[in-house]
Amino acid sequence: MVIPSGTTLIRQGEIGVELYILIDGTASVIHDGKQIASVTSGDVVGEMSVISGQPRNVTVLAETDLHALILSRAGFDQLLDDIPGLAKHLLYEVTARLLAISPGVAQ
């Protein structure tokens, strides 16, 4: 799917029903109004809320036109079943993101 530049993919505080796998393009990750990261090709966004069922903790805004795969919770679960190593990779990514937002969380 093509997502136009300027589109808000994820809005902080909303419950997530899908996640995005970025194929091409760049997006800003914003926490409490402050940009904390940029994401690009190969990155996954939105998985934390899909996994936890909790509100999204960041906003993600397309800086450029994005090409992305969009997965529902069911699609995500199927992907994890089909590619077992993906769960390990996502665990590392989620941990790094949590530490970026709250540096003392893993202590």
C-alpha cells in the first residue's frame, strides 16, 4: 500500500488494530510531541499496541510517501507462526524502543 507523505499512521493514545512494515520511505516517531526517532525501510511500527492491546505510546507521521505492508492482529499472529525468528527480532526491537522512551525501564 502507498501512504502519502504527511499521513499520520499511528496516533499516540489510540488503541492499535494494525501494524506497519515499511518497505520504502521515511517516517517520524513522535512521543509527547517530541520527535524521538525516524524509521525507514525494513522497520516495523505499531506492533507494541497490537501485541499488548494497550494504547499507542507514540505517533508516527509519514515524512515521505511510504510503501508499507499493513497487518491486522490476526495477520501478525499468522506471520509469527510462519516465521519463528521474527518473534525474537521483534523482542529486541521492542526492548530498544522501550529503553529509548523510558531509559530506566529495564533496570
